[in-house]
Amino acid sequence: LAIVTGTSCSICSKTMMELPGVGITGEEEVFEKPIFQTFGMFVGMLFGLVMHWIVLIFKIPFPGYDHTTDTNEMNDVERPAHEQDPLLKSSKMPPTTNGSTLPNKNKVPGWMYWFLAIPSIFDLAATALCMMGLRYLDVSIYQLLRGSGIIFVALMKQHVLGDRLYRFQWLGVFWNVVAVFMVGATAIMNSSDADESIDGNPGNALMGVSLVMLGAFVQALQFVFEEKVMTLDEAAVPPLLLIGMEGLWGTILCLVVVYPLVYFLPGED
């Protein structure tokens, strides 16, 4: 499902960039607006907040959420072996605000809502870079190059998060590296036979490949950061809340920072 939706999103983005329209100058031009597409992505992610509250209010089973807040439900849950010790059973644990003796995993501290602005910055930079690179590449090349994020995630997962990968996983990463080199080289060598959208300039194809690869690296930083945030012991963030808050912060950053900045930067657009 993720492959289908991701591929469909890339096709729609490329199709949008090739649609002609009359601009403010009165001349017809193609709709190459990578910042607008990034902004549209964040607006769509805002609906994650709506889904988050729907899951909490109606107690819908969803990965990353724990609705067993009732005391009787807590007692019916099978406890780990180290919690079945008679000393632990007789000890008195301080009750929480919901009346149970176990913490509510759905409760997120207030500072975390501000902290989630960091992955939204990663997402903003990664998506903008990839959308800029998509202007110079075919969507098939673009979609395959996005797979280079697996390489960066594997390296950071091993050396930053400390999760040891198996040999067969490194074998998959190796073939991913080979595929990325082959796809990138194909895009550059075939750029002279491409359509007028990249003017047959190999330099434009190289720029597109570099932008997408850089975007994949920044997105790998985002994935590693999100995994760390979602697995914190006392401040784990549910996935829908994470998506929604990234959408909220990304929308604010686009409106307050990015759009004013690119408006005053020199250029024809």
C-alpha cells in the first residue's frame, strides 16, 4: 500500500509540474512550484491531528495507542514475569490521575509538542529538495533514487541508534547502493535524449540526482529522529499525533518563514 500511494504521489507531483497555465505576467508557463507542493503536503498532514483525537475519543484500536486506562482492564492484563513478584504485588504504587497504577501511554508532556518542530524542519528541507530535484528528472528515476534513503537510515541506525543490523540486511543495503549508482548514471547519460523539460543538459540531470540524494539523506535524519521520539520511555509520541504536529509546524514554517524568504530572494518566480 505504501509503495502504491508513494508512487501515485510522485506521479501526481510530476504531472502537476508539467501542467501549463497563464501566470501573473500573462504568459503561459508550466506549474513548477516545489515550495507549494511542500506546503500542500504539510496541510494534508494536519488531518493527522483530527485522526489522533478520533482514535482517542472513540478508543479505536490503532498501533501506538493504549486504551487500557481502566483499573479493571489494567488488572486483567498479563504482567511481565518481573512484575509478578510477591514483593511487587504488595508494594503500593502511587495512583495516576486516571485512577490506575500504571501510566497512561497516550499522555504526551507539553514540551514534546514544541519539540516536534524539529522533525518538521527535517521534513520541510527533505521534501523541498526532492521536489526541486523532480523538476529535472523523470518520475521513474526520481522514485528509484528515493530508495537511497534506506542506505542512510541503515548507517545511522547502526552508528547513531546503536541497533546492530544483520548481514543479510547489509547485503540488501549493498544492492541498494548498486541500484542507486546505476539509476543515477542512467539519468545523466540519457539526459541528452530527454525531452525539452530539462533542455537536454546533463548538468540539469546531475543537479536533479544530487538534490534528490540530498533530500533522501535529510529524510533519513528525520526517520531516525522520529524513531527515537516514538520510543521514549516517558514521552513516547503516538504516530498520528507525530504526523499531525509535523503538519502543523510545517504549515506555520512555510507561511511565516519559507514563503517570505523565497519571495524576497532574487529570481524570476
